[in-house]
Amino acid sequence: EGKVDDARRAYEQALAINPDHIERLKGMCNIVAYQGNMALADELFARIPADEPIHPNILITMAMGHFNQGDTETAKALLDRAVRDAPQDALSHYYRGLTELSLGDNDAARADLARSLELDPNHREAANAREFVGQLGGGSGP
């Protein structure tokens, strides 16, 4: 946590100098979402242009923060953007699949979880993805 706090202080100082610096907004957004401060993360995120590509890890961190607070719809919208911005990112599909599963959209969940395995059969959540795909009736994946 010390390194995260140090990084947050550095981003705060940088944003104090240039509050509209897009890359610093993205970094700060990622840190505060990781820390669970979704209100501040959303405030920072709103300052990033809608057409600005955002690294999928930032969007996943934001989405999981909302998901963990019970805001599944916002999590899904963020993961939709992650897949839009980085369609080849296996983890974006994996986490969107989990979110779709939570929303009761089993067909979409199965498709995203299977896609995550097609993109990277060894991603860090691959074993979980295979298990979910199997439970959803889609085989065990690659």
C-alpha cells in the first residue's frame, strides 16, 4: 500500500500543476478505483474524453470497484468500453463475462468467457473461465 499511496501523492501533485492532463487523470483514476474510492474515480473518469482510448487494466479496475459495490450496470458499461478499446484483451472479456453472469445474461457471459480463452488460453483467470464455461454448457474451452 505504501507504493500506491506514494503514486497517488505524485499524481495529486502533477494534477495540481496541470489538472486536465489526460494520462495523469487516467493514472489517478486507476489508483483511487484500486483504493475503492469510486466517487472520486468517477469524477476523474468524467474528465477524460469519451473517445479517448483507455488501457483495459484501468477500465477493469474501475469496473471491479463498481461491481464490488453492487453497481453491476456501471461495471458492465466500463467493460463494454474495455472490449471496444482493446478487443483482443482476454481479461476484458473475462471480467465482462463475469459481470454478464451476475446480470443473468448467461449467453453473453458464455460468449465472453469463451472468447477470453480463445484470445489467451493461459490468462491469469483461465482456469476460472474454463469452469464457468463448463457450467454454462459451453465445453471447457481451449
